[in-house]
Amino acid sequence: MTRRFLPIALVFAAAIAYPVGVVSGGAPHFPARSDCVHPATKDGEIDAVFGHFDKRSDAVARLRVVLGRGFTGSKIEATAVAG
């Protein structure tokens, strides 16, 4: 009887102990938008990916939009294909 009860007791103890341990540290903190945005501090060179495209014509169309929105110096680069 004790051998059958022990696994159930362990699962029950874990089911109670884990949430109590998590909540004891206070409510979870979810970052605000301002926590996720950091201005560039280096030499001003930032790598940004505006999309991955199968067709070059789609990449050229996106590049026009990106350049039109002020991201000067943007260019199309080929990426290595995994496989």
C-alpha cells in the first residue's frame, strides 16, 4: 500500500511546491515596450533583417519600401540555404 501511495504523494507534492515557489517571488514581471527598445550605442551600424524572400523581385520591392522609410544604406544580401 505504501509503495503505491509514494509516487502519488510525490506528484502531489511537486504540484503544490512548484506554484508556491514561483508565486513566493511575487507576480511575474512582463517587460513593457520601453524595456525591449534600446538605442544603438556603438558606431551606428545596425544589422536589420526586413524579410527573407524566394524571388529577387520581392526583395527589390521590399528594399524600395525600406529605403523610402529612411533606412539609407540598406541592401539586398544573399543568405546561406540550410540543407
